[in-house]
Amino acid sequence: MACFVPFNNRNLDVSFFVFRPTLVIVDEFFDALKRFSACTESLGCVQSSIFTSIHGNMIIWYGAWMKKSSENKESLNATLLSMLKSTSSMAVIVEHSFFNPYAGESRDGSSAAKFFTGDIISVNAAESIAADSYPDESRSDDLSFACLAIFKSQFSKTEGVKSGACLRSQSRPRVACLYIWKSLHCCYSCILSTDYRRSMIPYCDQLSIEVKYDLFRVVFVSTEIGSGKYNDQLYYAAHDRVLGHGDEESNERGAMQI
């Protein structure tokens, strides 16, 4: 079964943890993150995945969660950081944040960007750096509009892209656009013909923007090798929430050690 990023934030929260490994061989760290994924199920995580950078040394853990209040997310975030302390000798947490998905498209008409182990994912991230006279909310709004405008103008004419989603950080003026590709070759072809930062300038001429871009390979999806029937129930519950079905309540259980 696929993992997915929803096209809106009505029923699910999504979070990302970005790591920089301190080990030459990262297999042990991958195993620790897989155990971490299993532990997060008891905290309301309905699915998770691990991406590894193709050209760099970054690793991303992605999780989709049953909808939570802001207070519960703060508590959850503290719990997750505590759980990840056992991996501190293997990798450094570069950043972590909850995001609101707010738009997306797919070639097959799905209501989410679906991906499997082995898929290629590209991530464009743009952040507005310090501008004291320009409120964070306004900067986030401008960045979100720019990201969406570029996404809408490029998706239909981009060869080889299967789906994509636009996301907005809940804690800082940052947006990200995530694309799922048919192949690495298709992704490279698009990169060579597109300047993402230059594309954003007409929409954000009042902002100082820092743009980051990276390519990742999906190396783990919790719903593919999970714990059988329980994981199946989590997957279909999450899928129903993306479609707007099912209740939005969740029961949190205690955190487990990795």
C-alpha cells in the first residue's frame, strides 16, 4: 500500500524531521527510524516514511497524524524529540516542523500525492528570511501564493511528474512543494529547464528568499511492511480522512522507547 501526502489539512496533520547522519554507514540509523515509526503509531501517526537524499547526506522522516490541537501538537513534538534522543549518536536533527498541506494535483485523479518505496521525490523549499517590517503571517501568505501559482502553472506541462503537493509551515514563513516522479531521468530533465528561485521572484519581490532544492529516494513506507491488520486499519482510516470520511477524533497512548 502507498504512503501519501494529502492535498489539504482538514483531517490530517503532517510533520517532517530532517536529519544529517554522523555515520558513514547509515543502516543502523535507518533501523532506528523504522522502530521510531512503529512507536509513533501509538501516538496517532497513521503512516510514515523515510526519504534519503540522492546527492547529499540528508534523511527525512515523514509522518501523517490524526488531527490535533495546537497544544497537543506541542506536546507531541516534545515527546517525539525525547524519543529521538537515542539516535543522537547516529544523526543530528537539522530541523523539524508541522506543515499544512493546502493544494495538490495528481495524474490519476487521486486526492493525495501517493508514493511507494523506491519512488523519486523532489522537494522545493522557500523561506522568507528576516524582515522586521513585514509580519511573518504576511510573508507566509505571499510565499504560499507564489508556491501555488508556480505549481499550478507547471504541473500540467511537466513531463514525468505523477503528483505533487504544496505545504505551508505552521511555525515559520516557509513553504515547500513536493513532487512524485515516474523516474529519476524525468526529474533531472525538469531540473535542467527550471529555475525555481527565479520563478518565485515576481510573486515575492518584497521578500528576501532562501530557496533549497533536493532529490530523495523513498527507502521505507510503514504501510508496506507494517504490523499486518493494525497497519491496514491505520492506512484505510487515513485514506478515509483524506477523502473527508470518518471521525477526526484520536486516542493517544503512551510513548514507547526506540
